[in-house]
Amino acid sequence: MAPVRKATYRGRNIIGYFPSLKMGRMINFESLIERDLICLLDFESQVQSFVEQPFSIEYQCQGKQHKYTPDFHVIFGGQNMVIECKLSQYVNTPENQLKFAAARSWCHERNWLFEVVTDQLLATNWRVRNVKLLTRFARYPVRADFKEHVWTCLFAASAPVRIADVIARVNPQAPQAAVIPLLHMAFHHEVYAPLDTAQITIETPIALRRPSIEEVLFP
């Protein structure tokens, strides 16, 4: 599926392009909310695909035909989702409530989900902040022998270990040099670090795999 319209400059909105590893192309965004959401979608392993400005939904209001183009279509864990990004101060305007009602009805008919993502939701979400950090190192080249050393270290650990412990063991001469490669591995789900409750630091615990819990897009 390709976008049905191009990104447009609207007032003080910040528009641009995000180089998506998952989708293999540049993704248009029209606000910082959209940019941060794209960052999250690109990271989450349960997100199979996403596309911006995916299609238009037609609805009627006061006898007139209207058209609404949501921001994203996402497939998350096999479930179709339609996502709209909006500043929290505009969520409850009559115009937007009509659009959202039309989108919810459209999604309900298809057994899809509809979600409104606001700046407040993302600003208070540790996962988003941490994923933005990991994304900075997603394309960093990491040697295969480094990864093997990390996995061996974690496999042999008899107790929970921190990032600080791992980098000291895999690169004792210069442990700080191992931080970026380790964050690269965390982005690509080659190691697991908790991202939902606090900023990721060298004190953050790290493991070979994520605990068996139900994964949600917005914890």
C-alpha cells in the first residue's frame, strides 16, 4: 500500500522524512508526533508494516460529503490498526470528533482498531524516549564476534546483569566503547533491555530475551 497523498506544510508543523529500516524507504511525517510514532513503529518487533496517509474515509455531516485521511495504517501482531496523530488540545474539537467517529465506525465494520496518539501520550512515554535513543545507533556497524561475545556473556550469567557489567566483560580495556554496539543490538532485538519505566543507562538490566508478556504498542 502506498500513501494516497503527499505530505504538506501546514502552519508551524514540522515536516520531513524518516529513513525506515523496516519499510525500506523514506516515510513522510507532518509533525513531531508523527515522527516519534514512526520511530516507535520502526522499532517494535510486532509491527509487521506501516504506511503513512494510507487511504481516505468518506463520511457525511449535515448532508454534505466529507473525506478524512488518517495518518497511518499499521499491522501490529496481525491486527490492522488506523492511527491518527493529534495535538491533545485539538482532539476534542467538533470537527475532529466527527472525523474520529467516522474512522471508528469504518474500523469497526472491518474489525480493525482505531487509536488517537497525542503529544501528551508520547511525551510521558519512556518507551518512546528510549526507542529514539536506540534508533540513533540502528545502522551502526557491529562485528559478528562482538555479538557472539555479548551473547556468551549473557548466556553464562547466573544472575541479572546490567549494561555496565556486560560492557566491562566484553571490552575491559575500554568498556565505554562497547555501549553503542550494545544499544545497536537492543534496537534489533538481539538482546533485551526494559524500556517502559525508566531512561536506559548503563545501570539498566540486560538479558538474552524479553520476558513472556503480552506486547502492546502503547504501554
